[in-house]
Amino acid sequence: MQEKMELLKSRIADIAHLSHAGAVLGWDQNTYMPPAGATGRGNQLAVISRVAHEWATAAEMGKLLTDLESYAAQLDPDSDDACLIKVSRRDYDIETRVPSQFVEEQSRTTSLAFSAWVEARQKSDFSIFLPHLEKVVELNQRFAAFFPEFEHPYDALLDQFEPGMKTEEVKAIFAALRPQQVELIKAIADQPEVDDSFLHQSFDEQKQWDFGVEVIRKFGYDFQRGRQDKAPHPFTTSFGLDDVRITTRIDPQFLNPMLFGSMHETGHALYNLGFSRSLENSGLDSGASLAVHESQSRLWENLVGRSMPFWQHFYPRLQEVFPQLTDVSLERFYKGINKVQPSLIRVEADEATYNLHIMLRLELEIAMLEGSLALKDLPQIWNQKMKDYLGVEPHNDADGILQDVHWSYGNLGYFSTYALGNLVSAQLWEKIQQDVTDLDDQIRQGRFENLLGWLRENVHRHGRKFEPQVLIERVTGSRIDPAPYMRYLNKKYGQIYGISE
């Protein structure tokens, strides 16, 4: 049996190497590829996707997994081998439902859709992206049809990103969360507005870049195993355990996008860099789910990066880099970066309003998949929902329907993971503070090694061995729960805005 186990690992490693090669091409497309290369790149990625899918669904793979079932039953269910067989069986059962030709078509379609999205966003013209989005939605409808056992077609999409979770489960979590967040936002609206004008002035781009690098180095991001580049929409990508790259974007008139964007992507990268070496190229060397992945990025961006202890350490350095902040007190700066104000752009939304952006997108995605709205009407529907949910209305497509890149990647079913990640980050933070009792003092000193070590031990090293709800319950004692997040928000913003809890 050990020989068959080694053969399975070898086959999976080959697929991993091929996928990493595709990831390199995708990273290049998002960073340095000239615009005219889109068609050729789409064809290259399509072939890689098709071949990887054919290898993953080969009859030999299925036979190996069947032969290894009895071996897995004898193992500790938490062992690497037992988890590898279990997860590989799940992957195989899913991927054998999807024809290779479909995978190739999807890859080619999304590669072209991304280039169209970039042009459409630059020109703020949804009509450029519309025919590509129509194809993306059609592909997602066809994909869902491969899995008729799900109660709702959207379950099939959600399950790709949050294994084991159902649409109704997410809707129930959001239903419990929404009124509490709305109540908090209304209470904040009754208080004097926080001044953040000092964040909206000229900030040298290179100095922004250099300060961001200082911060993420201290977090523990290893530039011997990664790099940072610029991209229209920041992302993290992995080519293996020793090559995990991040991107950011810089606004010369607004400090927040680069500053918190780099922290956010570093959170993702630290997770990818923390998988156990024993999982390398095994198919288990990725995140448990996108919500767990997002919990890591939001933890470093918000619970660390927007905290008072963090800026008690870093603010003097930021003032040194940007003397225009010399007359801005630490207290004023802290309130400014945590200002609550309904806004148009999701990635720049404050913690109190962010989840409403996600709830809006979830409703739209379900309707798109069901075919209950005309895609050509999306800009108008989007604008109305923004007004209904957040009280703001976009004046153009770039700030509205075109602001997110994910649909061009073909990723319907993805957005709810962002809000779920917020909830998980707060659950983990409560547990971390119980275990690392002087955490705030360590952050005030610019020390993050114990925080990162805790995450490595309890979350990162396991990779994809456990389903997300199982992992979260093992670490925190409960499944995804909105209560810790609301405790965090109410305490933080109660103090900032003088609201009694």
C-alpha cells in the first residue's frame, strides 16, 4: 500500500507543478504582460488547465484512490496520509463531473474576460465587459448543472470555495449579522463625524511603497520567498511553499489603499508560507477555504494594522516618512483610519460597513445564477442596491459594477467568503488573546513573532487537511459565529465614537 501511496503523491505533485506554472502565467498577466498578449495568454492557460484536469481525472487516479480506501481506514484520521486520501477523493469526485473541454473553455473565457474588465474599468464602460460576463454566468450555470444533488445551484459554486457550506447557512449567518451592523452604523451616524482629511493629500508613491515594505517585513513576510508588485486589483498568488507573491496598488492622494492593501495581501501570503513542509505539492498545501484565508488577511489588516497598539509603535516612523502628518496626533490618526462612512468601494470600506457590500453581492450573484435579472441591467440594479444598503450611489461604472475583478476570473460563489472571513478573524483573535496574554504589549513593541507563531501552529500548518468549519471549531470551540465580530466592532467603535455598549 505504501507504494501506491507514493504513486498517488507523485501524480498529485505533477498536477501541482503544472498548476503552479499556470499561476506564473496568471501573475504575469496581472502585472507585466502587454495588453495585446491577452489572446495568446488565454490559449496558454486554457491548455494548462485542460491538461491538469485530464491528469486529475485520469482513471488511474480513481483506481489509486479506491485501492487506498482500506489503507486510509487504518490510519489516524488526522494524519497527513488519511487527510490526503480523503481530500483527493473529494477533488476527484468533483472534477470527474466536469469535462476537460469545459475546463479549457472556462480558462480561455476568463482570461479574455479579465482583459476586457481592465479595459472596461479604465473606460468606466460596462458594455465592454457585458458579453464576457454573459459567458462567465453561462459557464457557472453549466457548472452548477454538473451537481444536481445540491438543493440550490449556488450551493455548487459556494462549495468550491467553502467546502461543506450551504447557501442557506450563509444567508442565515448574514441575517443574524445584518441588523446588528445596521444598528451600530445608525448609532455612529448620530455622533460627530471623524475627520480623516489628512489621509487625502499628496503622499510620495515610493515612500508609501518603502514604508509598506518595512511593515510587512516586520509581520514576517520573507522576501527570499516572495516579492511585491503593482496590480490593478491587489492579489496574492503561490507558485509553491517558497515562492508566494503579493501585489498592491498605490494612490498618490490617499494613504489607505497601499498601506492596508499590502497588510491584507501579506496576511494571505503568511498563510501560504506557513503550510507544513510535509504537505508540499500534495494538494493539501493550500488554505482550508477562502473564508479561512480571508480571516488571515483581515486579521493582519484590521485587528493588527488598524489597532492602537500597532500605531503606537509605527506612527512615529510614519510621521518621519511623511512630515505632513507631524501635526496630526496619534489619537486623531487612529480615529481617521477607522472612520465609519458608507462608501462606494468595497476594498476601501471600513469594518463597520464592509459586510454590507458583501451581502449586496451575494444577492446579485444568486439572482445572476438563477437568471432572475437581465445582466445588461446590472449597473442600474447595483446602483440602486448601493443606495438601499449603504445610502451612497455610484456616478460611474468604474466605482460601481466594475470595481471588483472576481467575476472576470469566473468566480461566482466567492464574495460571501470575505464577510465570513471577517467573522472568523474575530473568533481567532479572541482565542489568541486568551493564549497570548500580553499580545497588545508585544504589538506596541513591533513584535509579531508570537502572533505569527500561534497562527502557524493552530491554523497555517494544517493547510487543507480539515474542512473550514471543522478547523475553526477545533481552534476556537465553535463553528463560524458572528458574535465575536460584533463584540469586537461594538467595543472598538464604541470607544472611537463615544457610544455606550
